[in-house]
Amino acid sequence: MSNTNRSGRGKNRRNSAASQGQGNAMASRQPGKSSRPSSRQQGKEVRPQGASLSAVRPKGRGRESAPIEGLPVSKNEETVIDIIGMNHDGEGVGRANGYTLFVQGALPGETVRVRVMKTKKQYGYAKLLEIVKASPDRVSAPCPIYDQCGGCQIQHMSYAGQLAWKRQLVVDNLQRIGKLNVMVEDADAQGDEANQKKRSEKNVDQVAEPAITEEQGNGSNRIRLRLEGVMNEEAAAHAIRVLPTMGMDEPWRYRNKAQVPIGATEGGLVGGFYAKGSHRIIDMETCLIQHEHNDEVVAKVKEIGSHLGISAYNEETGRGLLRHVVVKKAFRTGEMMLVLVTNGRDIPHKDEWIGSIREAIPHVASICQNVNKKQTNVIFGDETRVLWGRDVIYDYIGDVQFAISPRSFYQVNPVQTEVLYGKTVEYAGLSGKETVIDAYCGIGTISLFLAQHADQVYGVEIVPEAIEDARSNAMLNEMKNVKFEVGASEDVIPRWKEQGIEADVIVVDPPRKGCDPRLLDTILEMKPERVVYVSCNPSTLARDLRVLEDGGYRTVEVTPVDMFPHTVHVESVAMLLREV
């Protein structure tokens, strides 16, 4: 720390599906399926306007092909299977006569009846028809449009189960991809026994059974992780400890940013999210992972815009005005920003629209317009202007204040961001005398946290606008012991080394693709005493830790952090020490 956004750079990874994620409740995902309570808030689909056994999981479904001879199952066949794990997309994984099937909405430990929908040579996809035996982690998803929306994938799983699964996902990637030794222990769930269950679920990458032993308990399978082979004493002493996932006390209404595509029906403007795998807009009144005020602002914009006859952008024709509504909420200060993304500068009835919004939503401190005339799926265009109020709103993470502009990256879960950054500072082991380098620093959020505990912090980021925000935030907090530079980390950090800058600690927070290989080489050449790796992708984390371990570092501890409850995304923080 993914669904799964940083000042226009790939760091938007966290909130896009986001990112993390990454993530965005308004982005297309693969949800699980379970029974849903009826509600007047059921979503309505309208015409369009306007991403464990992860190694086994395919990149895409592809086009239909001719039937494959000799498979143990055939298309449209119904069968009953046991679900032995869950892949990184949240799909249940089962076997029919040894053939792997991915089942959306099924949970580990369940027995389900399915219909085979698509077959490939080594795996296939099946539709969940009936839950013959339910997992103790199965719950009824509270969102009335969960089956249609792609924003959350695992609302049908208890929160304790989600946290245990995310920890196991990290463990599996460290072992399978990184070939790293992980401390053998019951993967207890997370902390407080009153709130968490003692369980470790097996993920899709663990289909190789020798690494697994199953134990019967309380009517359900509890699966305990075992390392391949027998660890000798030296290996055990150097095994990585993966802590329980750090979850939320209240894992709902945590998002501070809504990004809503707008469409139209005969009744006026609609907006919500894209149905999974399409650009069909599902209208919605509320999203249970969004702050309530975000819902209110979006609803008012649709209502007022419909009353004034504002047209919605049609992506097929390239005509129509309103493309997206973006709302940002500062949790600590209460301030809000509204950004109207339009297909042109001219807004009919602009003054009346702005006046009505201000009257209906008094806590909005900034109303901006972003102009995007391109026929593209990219949300923002290049031009942004203030229609009313300030050009930024202010919020805090811990004791650090941040100015948030219409296009600047800011973590969407401020509660867990403070947890994530607190763990980062802890792993950095700062006494106030150290020099720290923050690679992929973005707008300086982690850098400014570190600067409170270090002698000097250097941040580097490839996006110029992000560095402008970082410098502004440093000035805002009167922090003079932090310096920022534009450029690629793998280019800038060696230059710093030539200038005599030696880092005691290097912190990396890369996008989903992980660290550039040249940056890893640079870290190994600089030989800092510690490396702290903040990750939004367990697979690239494992890959990069393997490189650093081969270069003389030892991964001591990894902590998963649940930045995006009810989605398949997980952030992690890893602490590495240089071996003497």
C-alpha cells in the first residue's frame, strides 16, 4: 500500500481500481455474489453516456474458442465442487475432477453447485448456482446493488475473514513469487479475538497440496500454512514475520473521494458507477464505502443539473456537457471540494447552478471546473479553473496538514493512511539524526511524516505537479528539513550519491508495477542500513524483496494494512535490514 492516483502519475494506481484502489467504488470490478436485502435503493441500469493463485489467474477472458477435447467438464455442465481457496480477484477456486474452476462469489470452505460457463486448457469459469454448504465467513452484503456494482468484490465475506485472507495473500506471494521463508505460525486473525476469528484461508496459488495441511474445526475447514520442506535452524531464524492485517474499527464510509460518471435518461441526469466489464452506468443513491457527504453532493448536482437542463456527455457521439462529478471530503476539517468535469468551458446557467449548489451544500469550500474535450476514458483534462471559493481544501494526516487541489493525489482512506504511515515511520527506526530518501514521494505525504523524526529527508518524484504540491505542503507545515526534486528515482538518487548524500534509510512507495530494477540496483549500491518498502501489490513486493535479499538485505517483518475494506486490495509495509 490495492480495485483496485498520484497527480496524474501511475500512483493513481491506489484509487483506480483501484487506487488501490485501489479501490474506487465507482470503477468496474468483479464482485462476489450472495443474497441481497431488498431496498428502494436498487440501482437502475441506463444506456452508456459518455483487475492466491495469482500466477494461474489469467489476464483476460478473451474471445470464445472451439471446445477443448478431453476436459473433465464441458460448457453448461452443472456440478458440485468444494471451494479450496480464493484468488487475488476474490473468486473462489475449486476443482472438478482435478480441473480448476474459478467461481465468482464463492468462499473458501464452501460446497457449491455451479454451471461451467467457459473452459480453457488448464482452467475454466463457472457460475454460482447454489451454496450447498456455506462458509462461516459468509455474510449478507449490506449494499443493495452489490451484484451490479464492481467497486467491492468481497462484501459477502465477514470482515474478520477479509483481514485473514489478505494476510494470507501476502504470505502466499512472499513464498511463491519471492521464494522467501515466512515464519511458521497459525495465521491468527487479526488481533482482538472478540472481533476476529482464528483462521487462515488458502489462496489460489496454493493448489499444490504438499504445502498445506487441513484441520477440521467448528464444522468448517481451517487451513494452516506450512512451509515447503523443513526449515533448518538458520532459515527459521531469518524467516519473515507477517503480522496480522491492520484493519478498521468501522470499515464503512471510509472513502474521502467520489469519482462519478454521469449519464442521462428521460428523467434527467444519472450517475454512479460502471457495471462490471462495461461502460453501462448504474445509477445509485448511496455507496456504503463513501462518506455520506459525498453521496449528498453527487445527488444534489444531479438534481440541480437536471432541473437546469444540463446535458450529459455521450461518449459515443462526443456530445453533451457533464462527464464526471468528482467530490473530495476532508475528514478532519470537514471541508469539501466539488469538481465538474465538462466537455467544454461554457456552462449554461453557471451562476444559477453554482448558487443552488452553495445553498444546498454549505460545507462546500471549493467549486472547480475541469475541461476535458478529448474522446478518452481518462477522467481529467489539462485545464482546471475555479468557479467559486478556494483552489484547494485542507486536511490533516496525523499532525501534518495538506492542501488538496482538484487533481492532486491524496490517499482516499485517511484513517488507514495514518496507520500505514505510522507503521512506515516505526519501521524506519528514526532517532532524529538520520538522512532519509523517499523514492516515489508523490505530494510528499510520507516525506513530511518522516521529516518529523529525521534530520534530513530527500523526496523524488517523476511528476512535476506532484513535486510542486510537495514543496507547498512542506512550506505549509514550516518543515525546512525536507527537499524535493523532480525526476526518476533511479536517475536522481545516484546523482545525490555523487553529491555526497548518503542515506541511512530509503523508503520506497512504488506503483503497482513495483520498483524499477535500476532503483533496486541503486539501493544496493548505496547500502542504507534500512529499507522500508510500502506496497500496493503483494506480487511485485515479493519480487522486489527477493532482489534486495539477494543483494545483502534481510526482510524482518511485513505488516498488511487494509486500506480498502470489502475490496481485494491490500497495502503492505516491509522492513529490511542490511546484513553485516
